[in-house]
Amino acid sequence: MPLPTVAIIGRPNVGKSTLFNRLVGKRVALVDDRPGVTRDRREGEGRLLDLKFRVMDTAGFEDEDPNSLPGRMRAQTEAAVREADVALFLIDAREGLTPLDEEIARWLRGHATPVVVAANKAEGNAGEAGRLEAFALGLGEPFSLSAEHGEGLVDLFEAIRPHVEHEHFVTEAEEDEEIAGPLKLAIVGRPNAGKSTLVNKMLGEERMITGPEAGITRDSISINWLWNDRPVRLVDTAGLRKRAKVEDKLEKLSAFDTKRAIDYAEVVVLLLDATRGLESQDLRIADQVLEEGRALVIALNKWDVAEHASSLFNGVKAALEEGLSQLKGVPLLTVSGKTGKGVDQLLGAAFEVRDSWSRRVTTGELNRWFERAVEQNPPPAPGGKRIKLRYITQVKTRPPSFVVFGTRVDQLPTSYQRYLLNSMRRELDLGPVPLRMTMRAPKNPFHNKG
């Protein structure tokens, strides 16, 4: 059965391609500040929490002669809306409504395709005024979204779910199939940390060009191979430098390519140079990996030539505990790309963290833990009004993501959310992988009515 279709609609430069890239999980559509970069309909398989659907990125909607290039682009957009199960209409929350937004809304109201409205570029509360303006479009309640920063995705999930959920949830069987597939492993780190040498040792051949010069590897290179009869898809990447040092265009592309490899991976190995120890840039790379929701393993390379090995290892471990405060216990191993020592332990750890990253907790086990956690440490009562936490559900894996439902959850301190995450990690054996937790309050049918 074909997947349901979501068409992303809006005037030029409201962030349609950025959202498309986020939904399909790849940097497929070109993104630029100049309007009109997207000219044709672009399609991909989108995934949001446990929904799967076809997503169409459309050209910016412009009122032009049908025979001109913008006119033909508009015809493609109109065809996409006719085919779609739901149209996702983006406006720029920071700019507010424009006459072209209002024209698109009038046009959409004349079609049978259901429409949901998202006020994009609404990082934090920056676009709340623009979101409220969008009520005037007469297309239902708009929600805030930041396609660039990944904010508001649960609201997007709830908005499109009624139109695409029938028979198209990602099943546990599909999740099991993904887990049984190749381990998608990216190896990242500062230039000259020894990434290509390590890959060559893993593969048993000189597959990568190596040498003392930093920056030999310019592109991400994907290689399929077997480790102990288990498939691995390995990505060796260009080195990531500090932004100030990313000067020429080729190096900028290399840094972008590394970021793309992190997006593509399930597990990311951050390779450190044991002769140089841990540097602030290493922590920034680790933060980037965790922000993207990927499982992380850290490896100290060149261990065969490291001096004062025991104190070096303990010092790096302590610095990681302090520098990665949002996630304790990230695996730290020692390897030598030159001799191959520690490579098997590194790959074993990568498969282990992928299992944790892919774990689904049963609803019963999850809510039994939740009741215990809330009973042992009840949420605070700001202003004397109790915050009631009712139940929790897991909405996706990879990384494990949860939604907590309750009243006044917008007043729940981040320290309490950290308590829940730490307790969950400890008691449900979720391991040192990033977890996502979103708070949701039931909609009040009397809100804004008077």
C-alpha cells in the first residue's frame, strides 16, 4: 500500500526545504537564504516519531504568468496539493502574515485537501506574535515550529497524524528489521586524529589515503563490511576544525560533510588523539553528536605511543564527566589504529549502544516506573498549585523518545525533567544514550473562548 503524502506549501524562503530535510533525515534539498532555490517538486520518505509518509517539498508559491518559470513552478505546487493527503502550510513566524500568505490561504480553502498551518522560524518564543496572526487565515489553529532547530515536532506530529496515521505507523517489526540491518557507524574527530588509519586497520586493507598531513580526507566515504559476521556500514569523514579555522570553501564543505555523516549514522565514534588528550573542540563535537540524538562512543587513539597512560585515561574520563554533563557514562575506550589493539572492543561497544539506542520499553513497565518515580519525588507546586503528571508513553526509538502528559507541565522545572531522565536511564537500563522527553498538557476546549 502506498504511503500517505504530506505536501509542504508556502511562499518563497519560509523554510520548506529545511523542514523537508529534517523529515527525510538527509540533506537532500538545497537550502539557501535566496528565494527560489527549489524549482521542482522534490519527494522523499519522511519519518516523524512513529509515522512514515511520503513528503513533497514544493517550489515557493508565486503569482506569475503560467508560461513563465515561476508560473510553471506554481503549477507543480498545485499538482502536489491535489495529490496530497494533507497540505502543511508554512508561514514565517518572525515576519508575520504577508499578502501572499493570505492569497495562498484563500487558494487552499478552495481545495478538498486538509490543511494544517505551521508558524516556522519560531525558536523559543520569537514567533508567538506571528503564530497568533496566522489564526486570521481561517485554516484552524496554527502551531509553532522551528524546522532548523527541531522545535515543535511533537505538535507537527499531532497535527498531521489524523491524516496519515491509518495503517502507516512504524511497526515493531520494522524497528527490528532496522536493528538487524548494518550498523551505521561514523568515525569523527579533529584532523589527524588517525581516523583513516583506524579504518584501514578495521578493514585489513589500505582503503583510505593516510599521511602526516592533516586534512587528507575531504569527503565522507561509505564502506560496507563484516565484523564477526555482523554487517557494518562504515563512514570515514573529513576532520572537523574550529569554525574560525574553516576558511577555504573546500574545508567548509568537508565540515558540512562530517555533519552529514553524523546525521546518517546510528552510532558515532569520536576519535581523540591520545598524544594530545581532550581538547575543547572534542567536547563541542561530542555535544553536536548528542544534540542530533545519535549514540556516542569515545575512543582514545594512538594508545600504543601514549605517555603516562593511566593518568591520561583517568584525566580524560573526569573531563568528559564534567564536560558532557547532559549524559554520564559515555563509553570511553582505548585503541591503536596502527596495531589494531582495542578495535574489537570498540566495535562491540558500538553494537551495544545501538541496542540501547533502539530499545522500546513496554507501556506497562514504563508507567510502573513512572508511578514510582513521581511517588518518591513528587513534582513541585509553584504558587501553591500542584503539577499533576498523569502518564508517559514512548513515541519512538532511535533515540528513545517519550511524552509525559499532565497538567501545568509548562511550569515543570528542567531539574525535575533531568531527575526523570536520570531515574529512567538507571531503572529501565536504557544505557548511556541520548533520551528525548517532551511534556504535553491536554488541550483545554474552553481556552480562548469567552
